[in-house]
Amino acid sequence: MPTDARKADKFLKAINKYAEKQRDKIRSENKNYKKFELEKAKREILKDSYFFIKKEMATMRRAIASEIFKKEIEGRKKLFAKRNSIAENVFVKSERALKDFTKTEKYHSLLKNFVKNIFDLINEGETVLLVREEDFKFVEEISGTFKKSFVIEKTKEIKIGGIKAVNTKMGIILDETLDTKLENQYEWFIANCNMKVDVECD
């Protein structure tokens, strides 16, 4: 083989070898670049996933809290309705029992005590005694024994029984009615009835 041909062949081999090295280098760089980009993409996906999950969890927590709040409100409404229903039932029966009581001798004794309490506190001026029509004669008879100045008036405001006394000179109003005593018990019951609301979430 002529010298020039050998030189040309040698030169071509050198070029091919260099080209192969460059190709391998480019392949390696491409491989590393792809690996880097893949890792970068994975990190971005994980980051996006983390924020998405975090956002979804926050939304879910708000939804759960809202649902619990609604159930608590519904539970409280049911509780109040139940409590009021129980109270109404109890106090309707109590009112009926008190009206039956006003037909007994014990009620007459109680009226005597009411009149005595009133006149023990009021010692001047004229006292107006307000009573049911059913109690008028009896209270008139009782009051006459105390030698105090009084007037008895019938009222429809007292539905169960008892007496209300008004003395304008002393500026006193004394309420010894069974109506008010029962009403006070009702208010006490509503204020102190500790029914609890149990909320269950499905």
C-alpha cells in the first residue's frame, strides 16, 4: 500500500475513533441529561402532589368540620324541642294537679298562710287583694280576722289559685299565687335541665 494511502487510512481510522468517542460521549451526556430531567420531573411531580394532597386534606377537614357543626346545630334543636316538650308535659300535669289541690281543705289552709304573710309585711294604708272568683268569699272571711284595711277584687289573671296583694302607700306588690310559683319552677327547670347533645358522624 502506497505511503499516502496508508496515511489516509490511518487518518480515517483516527477520525472514526474520534467520532465514536464523541458519539459515546454524547450518548453518555444524553443519558445523564435524561436521568437528570427525569429526576427533576419526579421531584416536581412529588412537589405538586404534596401541595395537592395538602390542599385536598384542608378542604376535607373544612367539610368535616362544617358537617359536624351542622349535626351539632341539628342535635341542639332536637334537644331543645325534646326538653321543651318534656317541660310542657310535666307542667301541664302539674297545673292540673294544682287545680285539683285548690278544691281541698289543705288549699284553704295555704290561703290562710298567704293572707297572714301578706298582712305581716303590710302594716299601713289600704291593701288590694286580687283573687280568683272561686276564692273570693273565703279570702274575704280570712282577711276580716286581721283587722287591716283591705279591698278584695276578683281577677281573671290568676288561673290556678293564690293571692296577689298591692299596697300603693308602701309601694309593695306581693305575689302569693300558685300561677307564679309554678311559672318560676318552669323557668328553673328550663335553666337547669342539663340534657346533653350527643353527635355521631357517619
